[in-house]
Amino acid sequence: MGSLDEACEQPVELLPLGLRELSEEPQGVGVDRRLGTRLRLLSSLAGRRFESDNYPRAVARLRRTDTGMEMTSPSGLFTSSQTAEAFFARAVVLVEGISDQRALEALAQRRGRNLDAEGISIVPIGGAQAIGSFLDLFGPQGFDVRLAGLCDAAEEGEFQRGLERAGLGSNLTRADMESLGFYVCVADLEDELIRALGAASVEQVVDDQGDLGSFRTLQKQPAWEGRTNEEQLRRFMGSGGSRKIQYARLLVDALDLTQVPRPLDRVLAHV
């Protein structure tokens, strides 16, 4: 559960723009004052004014508790510090998971972009089923910031329906979604990166991490014998707990920047 106090206690280097300023305020500042500061900063960064009787409905979901003020998303879930930083952004990129976030952050860094300085927050939403809640929070019925997004091919329908329910179109095609800044990986992030790099280059990255023995073991399993190297590597990336997150940045770091997968390239270009 992420309260406003908890968000402000996160390491400063992890929090961009206004939240850094909040975290650097003198100790003892009351939560109400910090909340007011937060909304004023948000107003400035978003280029709009929030009148006291006209906050977006997402802002109205602040509630006082015994320990201070907590903020909930439209689904009733408490925000994390990663989500909290997005309240200061001028643009938000909604992605399914942390591996997608790490990959896009790594790509932006390789291209010399400073997303914090640009006011761009990449927010992992915890699965495609949550897209509607986050579109309510950051879309036209909420903070109304510039939006973009990235999803797997299997979750395209979830994102499409979420965009439509948020009032961003009807009967959306993939081309329509792309015009809104939402791009689809075929089949998923790992598949895009493996195809862009080639199996041999990915195996080299795996070897560099000391994981080649584990990969060879997977290749010998009856379910994966005879499959292509690309299929085996994709399965390997998706197994082993945090392996998907670990390799997202590593594979992006190994990319030739002229061969960046289209969905990753375009979603960053949109913001």
C-alpha cells in the first residue's frame, strides 16, 4: 500500500520532477501542505489549473486515514511510488509490466533522452486487465495527460476496449490505436527483441550473464527439443522468476539502434 508519505520517502533519484522537490522539503511538513504542493506542481506541469470544485475525478479519490492521506486509483488499488511519480508527468506511457518499463527506459537512455527531465513517466500497470483503471486515472476523464502505451499481441483487445471505454474512439483498429500512441508487440517484448537481435546475439548475452548452461538444459527438455532457437530463447526469458526483467535492459543494450523493434521505437517517438 503506497501512501503519500511512503512515496515521498523513496530514494530521490528514483522520483522525477515535482516529487523530488516534495521529498526534499524540511521534515515535519504536514501532509495537507504537501498535498497542496503536489497538486500545484501537477497543475503547472500539466499546463492547467485545478479549481477546488473541479478536480478530475481521479484526484477526488484522495482520502484521509489514521496515518495521513492516501490516493487510490479508480479500481480502488493503492498507488505505488512508480505510479505516484506519473502524477507529475506531462506524458505517461502505460505498459503491461516492469520488463516493458525497463526496456523502454534503456532505449531512451541509449538515444540520449532524459525522460525525467522531459516529464515522461513509464508506468507498469500490472497486466493488461488494469488498462481501464489507468486510462481513467490519466486519460481525458482524469488528469488528461498525453498518453502512449505498449502491449503484447494477446492483450491487444484489452487495450482496445480500454481506450474505447475511456472515450478515445470506437471500433478502433490497430492503426487507430497507433494514432493514439498505443503499439502492439508481435508476439511480445521478448519476441520483438529476439527477432531484432537474432538468436546468436541473444545467446551471447545469455552467455555473458553466466546463464548459457541453464538455457542448454531447457533446450534438452522434451517440450522444447526440436523448437527453433528463437522459440527456446523466448521461453527461457519468460521463465526463472525475474529473468524477463533482468534481460529486458540487457537485450536493449545489445541492440543496433538502426534495428530497434518498431513498437518500441514508435511508442517513445510518440512522447
